[in-house]
Amino acid sequence: MCKPKRYASNNFGILFTTLLLMLSADPKGVAAQNRRAPRPLSDTSQVSTLLNMAKNKSQSNQPDSAEWYYKKAGKLAREVDDKEALMSFTSKYSSFLYNNLRYADALRVSRQQLHLALRFKDTKRTANAYNNMGLQYHALGNLKLAAEHIVRALKASENLDDPVDKQKFNTNLASVFLDLKDKKNSLFYARKGYELALTLRDPMQVARSLVNLSASEALNLQYQQSGVHMLEILSIARKYKDPFMEMHALVNLGDLENRKLNFRKALHFYKKAERTLTSAPDKDYEMYVGYGLANTYKNLKDYPAAHSYFQKVLPVAEKLMPKNDLREIYLLGADIGENLNQPATALYLWKKYSALSDSLLNASTQNAIHDTEIKYQTSIKEKAIAQQKLELNSNQLELQKKNRWISVSVMAILMLFAVSMIIYLVYRNKNQSIELSLLKAQIHPHFLFNTLNNLYALTLHKSDESPGVVLGLAEILRYILYECNTPSISLSKEIHMIERYIALEKIRYDHRLEINLNISHSAEEHQIAPLLILPLVENAFKHGISKMPDEGWINIDSRIRGNEYTFKISNNKTPDSQAATTPSRYGNIGLINIRKRLQILYPNKHILRIINEEGTFIVIMKLELR
């Protein structure tokens, strides 16, 4: 049985890049500006504390305890529904699962991470979520989906000035194309990752990018250049005393020598890597070093020694090794078994290799099959089409005549329909514009009438605060008359006018009134139709608090979540059975006016709820902001 010459079967540069990917996953993400309302410190800080405890347990080699803290942090983050808490949890928990070789579980959490990043419109974290999913698909052996997701990460990061992430994404994509045996793309993205790493002035980043560049060069048969770059990695690893990077370089150097048929020299590098393992034990590296030794002894025709190392590697590889690399283990074992005259063992491992290869059919093979199917189906269809053309030619002239008449008729109908639609739309828009202007005009005298009543009440008592009320009233009227003549206005200005109006009313009611105003957002960048909120506040004073002898209260809550704006106002009122059974009487003009304006300005993009109970009146308005 002759093993085909394939780089992956003899080259750790391809197999071993999977280990490098574990260093490239985004464990934290970078905090983006949080435009949502801040959560209580006790909640968000507790999530951070639990995540730190989970990290400490993981570093202390206590994965079960670490996972318990991660799950507890996740539960609390979901209860708090805070952006930073949720994003931090999904990113760190996904990284923990990936580093513990639980790739399917890590992929599930990364999908949640992507959903959150898209929900919060966080481009940087969206890119990192796509990258992490690509790494997990890579580890699971689905190279096509791995490439697709890392390409999405690159596209998402195009407009971000972040060379660190771009370098990471290019290097990871090169690893996928290495496993796909795509010489051109693997070399292109590896070089791009290396060039970006040089700009970072970080020797370890340069070393990691050189791993893929060296492997891509070897795939393109550029062995000399590949060896130069691998020796550069070894030099950096020894300078910065990184035993894992040193083992990585030694294994890849051994692989290069195997490719050049210098098996003794290859054995020299693998033995050095084995000795380095004694000072820095690691199951993953032990697995790949053992594979390299087994492969080298097989090349030296020392099959008992090769079999000895293979027997040590196989049980661990079946538990921990990514599927795309595991099939190379089966291929090597089948070759060793055949040369040791163990046909049953060789056949068993060949079957394992074939079954795993079938499940990991790469993207290029799938495309080839798809293209073949299309060509076959096309050849059949071409014969049928040729026969149909002969039949159609005889009827073509007659159909052309009919088509002309049909075309003329259809064009006439479409023109008539278009003219009718234009007339209808112009008429409808004109009517809506007139109705909107009338509704808006009603607000001015309605508001002025109510405020003058307040001023009249103060003058009766000869209050010294009357001049201040006049100035405040002038400011609000200036806003209404001169600044509200546009389709939309800054939400911050509308909120400011509410605060000015409340200040005027506080002068009038003094100790009789308690007002709680909660604004849980920054309103500078949001637009809203003018004079939607102020009438709701005025309504609470005019029809609710003004009838209370004392102990009146008004609660106002204004918040933004994404593009949804919620304004809630509630107040107490004197018990009135007639008002409770006839809700429209309570603040009739203002509320009807607002409801009509919402139907015109925010069709299907608003909710207005009015709750009129004995002793309490509540209005909740929700809008989809522009």
C-alpha cells in the first residue's frame, strides 16, 4: 500500500498550526463605547469578579471549578442584561472551552457572542466573534466554514484601524488555506499577516506569523526560504525563553528535513523538541512531537521505534487532536502497520482514515463535485433544448405578433396605474401635511393657555417668582415658535424643555409636589419629532396634580435601548369614578392630538399606552428613533 505524497502527512507546518490558533482567539475583545444606561455597580462588578475567579481556577488546572464560575457569571450577566458583562462573559467562556479542546461547546458560545455584537452594533467584537467561530470550525475539521467566517472577520475589520486584529485574522486564514492545500491563498494571507506583524514591533507576533509563512513556503516547495524563517522563529523563541515556540520551531524544522529526505537531521530536531518537553510539559505539544518522531522513524525504516511512538500518540490524539490532523495520524499508523506485517491493524486504521476523510471533505473537493454534476446535467439539457428550438422556430413569427399587442396593452395599463399612484400619493401627502400642521398648531394655544393659568395663579398670590416664570415661559415659547418648525429636532432639546417646564411648575406647587425625573441615556445624537413629549408632561400637571390638595407626585422615566425610545410618565390624581370609566375625558385634547401625530409621523413604529386607574394615571410611549 503506497501512501500518496501529501504535505499534510509529512509536514508539521500544516498540522501544528492548529496549536498556534489557540493563541490567536480573542479572549477579551476591546470595550466599545457603551451608549446604554449604566447598570448598578454591584451587578456588573460581581460579573467581573466571577470571571476573574474562573480564570484563576483555570490557570490552577481546575477546569470543573472554573466552569462553575463561568456559568454563574453568565447567569448573572443575562439577568443584568449589561452589554459589557454579556460580551465579556461570552468571549472569555468561549476561549476557556476552546483551550480545553471543547470545540463544539466553544462554537455554541461564540454564536451567542456574535449575536450580541450584532445586537449592540459593535463592529470590532463582531469581527472577533467571526474569527473565533472560524477557529472553532477549523478545529472541528469544517475548513470551508472556517474560511468563510474568517473572511467575514476580515471584511468586518476593513474600516477599523486595528492592525493587531487584522494581523491575527490574516494569519488564521492562512492556516485554513494551508489545510485546504491552497498554495496561492495560503502564501498570500501568510505574507500579509507577516507584513502587519512587522508594523507592530512585537517579536512574538512576528514569530507567530512566521510559522504560517514558513509552512506556506514549504507547501509551495520553497524549502530554503521556509527553513530560514523557521530558524528565525527558533532564535526569537530562545531569546525570549518561550519553550513552546521553541518546540514549535524544532518540530517544523524536523518536518522540513523529512521533506528534503534528510531523515537523520530531522530526527536531530525532533529529539531536541522531546528534550524541551521535559522542562515545559504540555499534552498538545507532546502529541505532535510524538507524531513527528513516529513519522521520522518510519522514514528511517525503524518500524518498531515508529510503532512505539505511534502507540503513545494514538489514544491522546483520538481524544484531543483536531479531526483534520487526526486523519493524518491514522494514515501514518496504517503505513507503519503494513510495514510491520500487521495487515489487520493497517486495514483498521485505513478504514478510520477513510471514514474521517469522508466527513471532512474540503471545500475544493466539494466544488469539484458540484462542477462535475453541473456539467453532466448541462449536457443532458443541451440536447433537449436543441430539440425544443426546432419546434419553437415554426411558432416564433406568430408569437412575435401576439407579443407586440400584449406589450402595448401592458405598457398602457402600467402607465395608467403609475399616473393614478402618483396622483394618490401627492393627494395623500398633501392631506397628511395639512393635518400635521393643524395638529401642531393646536399644541401652541393649548400649552400657552395652561401656562398662563399657572402664571395667573402666582400673580394672585403676588409671588416674587412671577418674573422668573415669565422668563421661563418666554424661553419655552421661543422653542415652540422658532425651533419646532422642522420635521425633527434633537431629543436633548426636547428633554431640556421638559426640565424648564418642570422648573416653572415647581415654583407654583412648591412643597405640594414631588417629582422624580430619571433620564437613563445620552440624547445628543438622536432625533425626534418636536413637541411629542412636552404635552404629556403638561397633561400630568394640568389634569392630575392641579386637582390634588397636597402630596402630589409625578414620576418620569426616559430611556433608550438600541433605536427604541421609551418615555413613561405617571402621576397620582383624585379618585374619580367617572374619569376612570371614561378615559378619553382625562387630558382629552393633548392625548388625542399626540395619538394622531404618532400615526402620521411614526406609522407602525410606535406604541402609545394609556392606563387610567383610580388614583393613578400612566402614559407609556415607545418610538423607533430615526
